[in-house]
Amino acid sequence: MSKISRRTVIKATAAGLALGASPLIWLGSEAQERPRIRYEASTPQGLAMLDKYARAVALMKTKGVGDPCSWVFSWFTHWVRSDSSKSAQIALLPEGQRPLASDMWNTCQNHGGQTTEDMFLPWHRMYVYFFERIVQMTLRDPSFALPYWNYTNPATASLPRPFISPASGSNSLWADTRNPGPNNGDPLRNLNLDALRQTTYSGFCATLDNGLHGNVHVAIGNSSRGMGAVPWAAGDPIFWMHHSNIDRLWASWNAAGRTNPTSFAWLSQNFVFANDACQKVVAKVGDFSSIATLGYTYDRLEPIPRTRLSSPLPYLGDSHAVVEKTLGPVELDGQAKRVELSPPAASSKALLGTRLKGLSGERKLYLAVDDLMSNTAPGVLYNIYLNLPDGTAPADLSPFYAGTINFFGAVMLDGASKMEAPALAFDVTDLVRRLNANGGLNDTVSVTVIPDGDVAADAKPMIGTIALVEH
Ligand SMILES: [Cu+2]
């Protein structure tokens, strides 16, 4: 058991008792304190927090795996490392530490198929929240707040300095499981805040998870033991700055007036975590729907882009909306892959140009990429282009660029009951219009998928369907 200060013990015991009765009482008293601010990681305040964070990570790494306030216990709460298994790791623990590990480990939502994709945001908000409390307790510093990493701002698209310098094991924030580019300070590329354009919660949650969130995981970490693979992701200290930012984007989306689910099923869902007394807490999604009652805020929220997307998820359910699609699954490897899309029925052939002229109001054309699956993490992002002329030089690809996909959530995990194969849709209205105006369409669309780096040999990534959809 970890050493904690007398003051923390008293506070935590009171919190524990209150929680037994109702989590609301505990969260309510929390909200009366002045909210802590989560700062952008590269600001002076953010860097000061990262200094504290580095000390906390080092301390947490010295604690035994079975201590719910240890580094590894937090990591395994997301998912247990894939060279072992949950049951094997639990068997190594002292008897008394097994029940909580059994309740908490491998609970990342919704990679195990336990709940629904709508739980991605609240589960990770709770995960970050309770981790932040454990860091506060570890440092005996209740003013600590986790900084966030704002990678979609080109000025801060490189890993924050303390994570890469010094580049050695003496730095508790450095990891040798990252891709060499980012770990040498290269900025992340092809990231955007398109998810914020979604108008429904389910569309927003899934687009953020499968899009920006997964792209950042894969861009930073390798697929064997790093951020690029779910079972290893939370072992890299940058994980928490990434998810602090994902949480900030959710808060931003809400601040612009977009609303969360109000269903009983969503609000009443419970998840198990450990509090800052390293003891079990049961947290309810309804208590984490808004950060206003959670005692923290952000130094800056993102403005919502003016152009909206009418939440095309689930886009392939309505077959009338499909303009053209692939005829079968698209198997990817280490090379560029080109596939032609075909109209679902012969009668609808040669309608793309007409359809473009007829697009009115909020209706748009989307490239839907559905049912992503992979044996193991391929370890690269794939960029998608429309009607790419043969032999286009790498420097000339951008006029044909439609979007970037990742297979972060597309691998069936050990111990998972099922998997929701990720899906994404990209607004390609302007791209298709431009290609059509340049005479580059001829009423057919071809899609080229190009890996942005080397693909792991045994990965075998596959896209179930690629379709052009009007919605
Ligand atoms: Cu994540």
C-alpha cells in the first residue's frame, strides 16, 4: 500500500463513505472548490504542471502492480499488455488486490464490446479524472491538473518538449516505444477538428474516437508496444495529455450548445475506478456528463467550425443514399491500393454529375469507410485519395486527398467479447465538385489507399466497404 499523508487519508475516508451512499455528494463538495485549470502543455503553466507530472510518474512507477495507485494498475485499467493476459497478471497479485484488478482492468470503452460506442467519451473522462486525483495524492498537491496536448494547432503539433528531452530512460516522460519521427520532435500531420462539425452525440463520439483520437495514437506510438496498440497505449505517459485533449474537445462541443444523450441507459451506466485513497469507487456516467460539476476546467475551449455535418452515422444503413461503393472487402498491405467504386444498380449509372448539380442545402457527399478490421495493429496511418492519376508524385497528392484512417480500434483484443469495427465518413463534397469541374470524374470514382509508412507484416488490415454516400 502506498504512503499517503494524514490529511489525504482523512479527506479520502470521508469521500469513501460519501461514495458508499451516493457519488453525487462527493462530486458536489468537489465542485465548491475553485476549479483547477488544465493548461495547454506548452504554456508556462502547462510546463510547470508537466514538471510535477514527471515526478508523479516516476513515483507511481516504483509502486507494485497491484497497488491501485501505481502506474501499471492505471495502465492495465485501459487494457492489459498483450504479451500477457488479465488472468495471468491477476494471478501474480496478492489475494487482497485481486478483486479490484478484476473489476477495473481491461475496461476501456468500448474496445471490449462491453457497452456501446457512446461510452467512449464518458469512460475516458472518468479514467482521466481519477488518474488526476491519484497524481494529486502522489504529489500531495491538490492544485495539480493534467495539461492537455493541443496537436491540431500547428504551433504545438510536436510532442511537448519534456516528453522527448532528455531522450533517455532517466526521463520518466520519455518512451522508447514511440515512432522515431514524433519522438525526435517532428510535428504530427493530417490532423483536423472535423469531428466538432458533427451535430449528434453518437456521430461526434464515434467520429472523434475513430478519427482524430485513433490517428494520434497511431501517429505517436509503435504498434508492438506503444501508443499505436490499445493494450500498450496507456503505458506511455503522453496517453494522459492526449486524453485530456479529447476530453477538452468534448467539453468544447458541449459549450457550443450540442447535447449529450439523455437516455436512462447512458446516464445510469456505472464504471469502476480507484479514488485517491487507492480504493474502489463506482462512478455513474450521469455524474460525468458535464465538467461543470467535476472541479476542473480548461484554459481554452475550441470554437466549433461553422460548417456542420449532419452526422452521417450510420451512413450505410440507408441504401438509397449510396451513390457508388466497393463490391467486396478491400484488403490492404504495404503498397498503395486502388479500387473502383460502382453504382449499386445499373440504372443509377452516370448520375454522379447530375447528383452533384442537384445537391442542395445541407446535403453533402461523404466517403464512408466502414467495418475496419485488422489481425494486429498495422502500425501506420492510411491516407485516402479520390481519382488519383497514375504515377502522381508524393508531393502532388494533396489535391486528391479525402482523409486519413487508422486501425487503432480495429483489432480484436485478448479478453474482449466482441468488437465494434470502426467506421468513418469524410465530407468529400468540395473534392468531388473540384474533380468533376476538372473533368476528372467521368461519373466514376476510384479510391486509392496509401500507407503512410511501413506496415507490420502480420497485420492484414481490411476495409469492409468504401462507399460514396449522399446524405
Ligand atoms: Cu486513447
